[in-house]
Amino acid sequence: MYGDDTMSRAQAFWWHKRFKDGREDVEDDPRSGRPATSRTEENVDLVHQKLHEDRHLTVRMIANELDMNCDRMWTIIFGQV
């Protein structure tokens, strides 16, 4: 009936077990680790400023200079979420 929008059988069993064990909502659980803070307006502006100053800088060079992750740098430069 729902085609590709249906959850898998394994996922249905996983959710069934979680609700059977007492879970009452479908919201994401809190995750451990440091929150992503590198994609702030200030950092986006810094990255674009660096790119305009010197177009020969590599993503890695900018990331090292701003103490940021290269993957996050790609996201900032190319606007991917």
C-alpha cells in the first residue's frame, strides 16, 4: 500500500521491542558527543572571507587554519546540509 515509504520488517520488530520495553514516544534519543557548532554564521563568513582572499587555498588549509573539520568545511563551502 505505501510502497517505498514503508519501514522494513526488521525496523518494525525493533520498534515493537522498544515499545514493549516501555518506550512511550518516537522522538530521537539524546546523543552523546560534542554538538555540531562549526556551522555558525560567523564561521561561514570566515570561510568565505578566506576563499575570497586567496582562491588557491585548499579546503584542508582553510580547515587547519580555522581549526575545523574538513567535512564540515565542504558543507560550508558548497552549501550542503
